[in-house]
Amino acid sequence: MTDTAAESKLTSGAVPGQSDYDLTKDISTGQTGLRQGLTSYGDAHFSLFLRKVFIKAAGYSEDALSRPIVGIINTYSSFNPCHGNVPQLIEAVKRGIHLNGGLAMDFPTISVHESFASPTSMYLRNLMSMDTEEMINAQPVDSVVMIGGCDKTTPAQLMGGISANKPIISLVTGPMMPGSHKGTRVGACTDCRNNWAAFRAGRIDIEEISAINEELGPTVGTCGVMGTASTMACILAALGMMPLKGATAAAVSAARVRIAEETGRHAVNAATNQIKPQDVLTRESFINAITVLQAIGGSTNAIVHIMAIINRHPAIAGSITLDTIDEIGRKTPLLVDLKPSGDNYMTDFHNAGGMPALLHALQPLLHLEAKTVTGQTLGELLSQTKYVPVPPDHPTNCIRPFDNPLYLASSLIVLGGNLAPGKAVMKASASKDRRLLKHKGAAVVFSNTADMALRIDSPDLQVDKDSVLVLQSIGPIGNPGMPEAGMIPIPRKLAAHGVTDMLRISDGRMSGTAGGTIVLHVSPESAVPDSPLGVIQDGDIIECDADARVLKVHLSEEEIEQRIAQRKKAPDKGSAWNARTLTRGYRGLYMRSVNQAEHGADFDFLTAAGPASGS
């Protein structure tokens, strides 16, 4: 056989896959499927040759190598009951992928659960986003299905997915079903907090709180109220990053499995047409998402996550601020009657039509031309997503009409003033005592969570129902991970006399399932030497006016500056601010790199602007 004939046979493709060994062909760029993103050995052809050795060791044929590769992020963990149905969802996603000509390849990333992560799951959100970004970048995938659910997992995945900018689509695990106690529905986690407060106040005994504990989480899935997980699921749908019905179907329902199969189909389409998140997501997409956030009375945590997600997008970073969120809130009514702002559960929202029904109601406020991961506009997707409407006056319909909202406007508000130069947030619709939305009182200050735990229930604590409880040192740096400690407990001696709400202020977060008149995310946080919150003292008069969007302390500018200067003269060498430069490992990286809450509490080096963006 001549050399020419041998070369012809080598490159003809008569034997599947032989053309991969044509040394004259440049395979270092422009590849798809398992031929893309080759490991760096200095010889691209050898890299592909070696990859084929190991993919065949896994039992795959040459035909499989030619198909679009759809990665599936597996976040199952025995420590994550919110993700207990992930194995079943993976199988359904795979079915959707294979039915549409793709090849499914699942792979693990970090999985974090709110109650099984110390000090807090928020501490690991940025790490999970890095894991997600790097695994998407490193592996030969044409698109990725990101399976998440518990509070910080879905924002972490979207942050990492935007930064990687390969085609992605989200799939959430879905909410759990409610339980029952004495004939009354209960569910995590609003009812966890309400019943625990009743137990602390002595209104229920130890036997009853034990019985309630058995019913609060009766199935796998995320919290069954409008907490952070449910809020982020609704936001993902509003952003166009998953099927519209995917936000509300219960974790243990057949509908959830069908949505997973549909997601696999969309993932193949996204791979084939290279529908990337930085192309799909626009400023209008985020305006839609914030409109939905306000209309559902969503979690305050979502504000931090939205800002972090926005600031990962090179074309949008900086164009939306906390003021934008407040402006949208002023014209958006709260329409979804779910706990903690209302009375119902996510299963009720789903049965009332879920996100398709809500988006139909919100159409006058939405940018329907916004793109979605399906390749259609939001308006097109909405028009073809069918649902059975529930009569507006039916008792099971938890979606209020525009002319009869649960809350007229501004469910979530942004406050400013000399106590929060970098802003603060509040879920006004979750206030249990509306008089506190315009309130002035003397501060009772706790320097950190340990101080609060030591003194909050002391009979000697100088506090009354009009006091303003202030908790310092739970911000992103001061208590890495910015714990959900902002729902400061009502002092037991006041709770025993029927006090159920007080004005509470901190630089930390609270659970999306929690309620009360609570100011959160005060910025700059108290750990920062220049923070006004860091120099508040017992007895200082603090004023909050929700309508005026004001949070201030009744001190002169000169007094505040003097206190800050005094603090800087005698710095606490053991403080988080000073310790961060000497702290090793991930904790040190976190403390040195995390930005403030109004920017999303992301690492500065992960933002679109990079480390020069500051904090």
C-alpha cells in the first residue's frame, strides 16, 4: 500500500474515530463534546487519545463521543435532606437528554444544607460557586443541568455558571409537603420559628414542642414556605433560567420528575444552539426577577444573592443597585399569600397555578421581550405554558388580584441614613407589629452572638417593649458567613408578657422563613473600623421610618466621627478585622476577600470587575 493510500484510509473516517489520530489536523480549538477542553499534556492528539482510553474504560462507544455532552451537577448528600430526591431527578434528566440525542454525564460538586453547615451555609456559598465554575470550565461539557435546591446552592450555581459562561439550565429539587399538628398544617421553617418562640415564652410545653418537631419536615425537599429556597426558585424561573412550572412542584411529586425530564430536553437544545447565560440574561431579566421577588414577598437573603449574581455578569454589573430593588418595590404589590408574609404553603401556590399564573398577573410590570434559556422570549414561553386557573375568590387561591393585594407595595424595602451609609434592608410585609415600621427607641446593644446568648434572657437586662435591639459583629467579615442571627429573640421576660415583635437591627441576615420588624444587612458592617453600627452604645436613640426609608441614630455627625476615631486609636487586636490578615485557610481567604452585603457578599476576585472592585 502506498503512503498516499495509507493516509487516505487514516483520514477517511471509515473506522469510527480514526480521524482523531490525523496528526495534520488541528484539534486544539473549536471542538465539542468529549473532544473539547483537552487536558494539557503539550500534545493535543495524545490528550485526546488518552481521554478516549478512559472514556472507553467507562464503557462508552465511539458513537457516544460524537453526541452533545450534557453535564448534570449532582448535589446529593446524606447531609442534605433538601436534596433527598436528587438521584431520582438525575435519572429523569438523563432520560430527557438521551431522548433528544445528547449524552448525559453527571458529576459532583459541593452540596450545602442550611442546618448542617457550620458556621453557616452562606460561608460556603462562594466556595460552591467556585467549585461550580471550575468544574464546568474543566470538563468537556456542551451544556450543564445544575440541580440545586437548598438556600445557597442555587445562587452559588448561577454565580459560577455565569462566570463560566457555558450553556446552563437550573433544576430545583422542589419544596417539601406540609405536615399536621392537632389538625393544623405546619411546615418548615416559619412554623419552626413561631412554635419555638411560643415554647420560649412558655405558651407550649416540652411535650408539645417535641410533637411539633415530628411534623415540621414530613418529606424531603426545601422549606415549604416562601423562604430563601422557594424565593430563589421563583427568581430562576423569572430570569428565564428554567421551565416556568419548575419553581413550585413538590419534591415528592410526579410533576417534579416530569419537569426534570423536560429540563434534560432543554439542555440538549441549549448545547446545540450554544445558549449561554451571559447572552440570555440582560438588565431586563433582572428587573423581571426583582419584580417577582417583591410580588412573592420573598426572602431578604435573595437581595444579597441577586446582587452577587448581577455583579458576576460583565455587561450588567453596576447597573442595578439596592436602590433599584426599592424603586421596583414601590410599584409592585405583594400578590402571593404565603408564609411568612401570609398564611399558606408552596403546595398551595403550585395548585393555584404557580409561576405561570403569577407571571400572567404581573404582565403589565414585566419585560416580556427578555430572553430565556429555551431560546424563546419570556412572553412566548408564558403564552405556551398552560395552567388551569383557580377562580379568584376560591379559598385555595393564594394569588391575589392586583386590586386586592396582600400588601399594597414595597414588601422588601431598602433603608439609608447615618446608621447605614451603605444601606440596609427589611421585609416590611413580614412585620408582626406594624406600628414598629415607624418607631423610635433606646438601643440595647449586644456586641456579638455570644454576648446576646449570655444576656438576652437575663432578668436584669434593661429592656422594654419599645427598646431597639441591636446585634453587632454578624456581618460578612465580623462573623464569616453572615449568619442568620438577625432575628434576635424577644427577651424571655417580655415574651412572657405577650410581646411578639420588637424593632431589631443587625449587620447579619435572617432566614427567609422568619418574620418580624427586623432591619438586616446594615452596611458597612460593624467589624469595619469606619462603621457607625460598630460604635452604637446602649441608650442611643435609634429611629426607623419605613415609609421615609430612613434608619438613623440620633447623634451628631461630630459625635459619630469622634467615636469612630476613638475606636481606631485603641483597636481590638483580636477583632475579626485585624485577625483576617493572619487567618489561614479558607476562613482567611473569606475574611480578606468578601465584599459588603450591598455588593452581594461575594469574593472581590470572583466578580466581573475583579479584585480591583474593592469591598
